[in-house]
Amino acid sequence: MRKHKKQVTAVAFHPDGKQLITGSTDETARLWIIEPEALNTALWDATLECLSEPRRRELLLESSSDARKGYERCQRANSQH
């Protein structure tokens, strides 16, 4: 799998959720065929900052309970890196 050489500045998902296109400052675009579980794992691994509970409720439309659990899960994952 070839990666971008510079910073990724644009990302778009296909409606089927199985394809992703990325654009980079290296003036390339890449089409990725993805598996949902692999994408989820990669996104968690790349997460440097965790959305606060209020931001999770606002942006992800999570319930208070799910937002708290998601924030705590993110914090635990980041503490392991």
C-alpha cells in the first residue's frame, strides 16, 4: 500500500463505506479500499486527542453515557501509546 509523502489535507468516504479517497499536499490523490474494522482500528491508533464528552454529544450525536464511555476509551488508548 503506497502512502502519501506529505500531509493529508482531504478525506472523503464513498457512500458504501468501503472506499476512501485522500488528497495530499504532495499533489496526489489515493483511493483506498477499506475494511470497516481495519479502518476503525487505524483511526483509534492515529488519535492523538480525544473529543470531550460535550463535543462527542455535539459532533457524534452520542448519548451522555456513550459520550462518557467513548471519551474514557480514547483516554485509555492514548495512555497506552
